[in-house]
Amino acid sequence: MKSLTESDTRAKLIDPALHKKCWTEDLIHREEPERGIDIIDGKARRRERGRIDYLLRLRVGINTQPIAVALIEAKKSNDPPDKGLEQAKKYGRFNHVPFVFSSNGHLFVEGFDVHVNPAGTYIVTKIEGKLGMVTVEEYSQMIASRLTEEIRSFDDFRSYWIDPQARKKLVEILPDGGQGLRLLRELMNRKDYDLYDVLAEIGYGIAPKSRAERVLALNYKYGDWLKSLPQKTKNTLRALTRQFERGGIEELENPYVFNAPEVTKDR
């Protein structure tokens, strides 16, 4: 499919998606200028102007002006959907907009606001239907509680995780879904660990293993079997384990994984 420019992505993909969700034109502001003043070295300086692709507003009363509740940073249709997420989060903080998204027209990725101050690191999330700030430890406990409420034992969790559909449904019911879990992984300094290990650690107290450690364990446990395979088969399996080491189970379930150069070179 031919890639759409950013402007075409907005007109042909994002606009119809917003209208389908019942956003009316009077509540959609496009290419809204970013406003604000920064304090630098004790002096007020007008912020370098940017442009917010979409500012979504809601009416809270009959005789009141709509208030901004969300913004969307649009990118070209073949860009990763989260390409504009950091920019969107910056605009959101500066303009006091609680919900931010980045989109390539096909997928919308929601951003999370993380505040760091001398008292610690805080995540902005929904608590009983309202936005609030929680510590990383509290956010971890929120996810762990929902996980163990749904799946009581670690053995049952393992069974869920090896089933792609069951795993997807499980991640979706956790606080803030997959995005929240990935954010927690980053804040826990577990970026080299699969989401499986993050959940096993916080939910069931299982010592986590990095993806690299899991690949080493696999090669050690099944080393003799791997040596017995034809060379091309062995090379393909080792290439797949390197794919896992880079991106985890999701990388292996990517429908294009067998087109990766490392996998195809020995066919």
C-alpha cells in the first residue's frame, strides 16, 4: 500500500476515525499553536512555537467554553504509530492536557505522563475513574493485584502466556493495558526482560531472567539436540533466538519474523 503523507493521513484516516467515535467538528481543533512560557535561569522566555495536530475538547456545561482533554500527534501512514509520542507528551505537559496520543492513522498509541521530583517518580494513571499520581511501587502493585485476581497461580499464568490469544486478553485487562506494562518495565530497569518475566516477578515473586539469559539457558539445555540438526535448520533456530533476545515473544510472533535477514540468509 502506498504511504500517505502526514496531511493525507490526517484527512483520510484520522479525521474519519474521530468522526466515527462521535467527535464533532466544533470539538476538534487542528494545527493548534503550542503556547506557553518557560523559566530559564530565572527569566521568562516565550516557548519556541510548535504545532499540535489535533486538540480534542469537551463541553462541561451549557454556558461554558469546551476544555481541552486530549491531543493527537499525527505521522505518515507508514511511520511507527508511536513515532510522535514523546512530542505529544511534551505538548501535553506544557498545555496541561491529560491524555495524549500518537497515530499513523491505522493505530493510536496512548502516552503516559511520568513526573520525577525529589520525592520520587510518579505515574499519572486512572484511579477509580479519575486521574491521579502513583509511585512506581504503587503502580506495580496495581498491576500485580489485577493479575493475581485474574490468575491465582504461577503455573496457570504460564499456561496463559503460551497461548497468544489468552495472553493478549490478559494484558488488555491490566491497568492501562500493554502500554502501562511496558512503561513499568522501563521504570523498573527491566528493558532487557520479556513482559512474561516482569509479570512473574511482580505477581508471583519469581526471580526474573533477561532475554539473553533465557537464550543461554536454551542453548545449554538443548545444545546436543541443536548440534544434531542440519546446519541450515540450526542456523535458522539460532537466528530466531536472537530475534527473541532483541524483542521478546512478540518479536517471534511477528508475521514477518521469517523474512528477517538473519533468518532468510541460510534458506
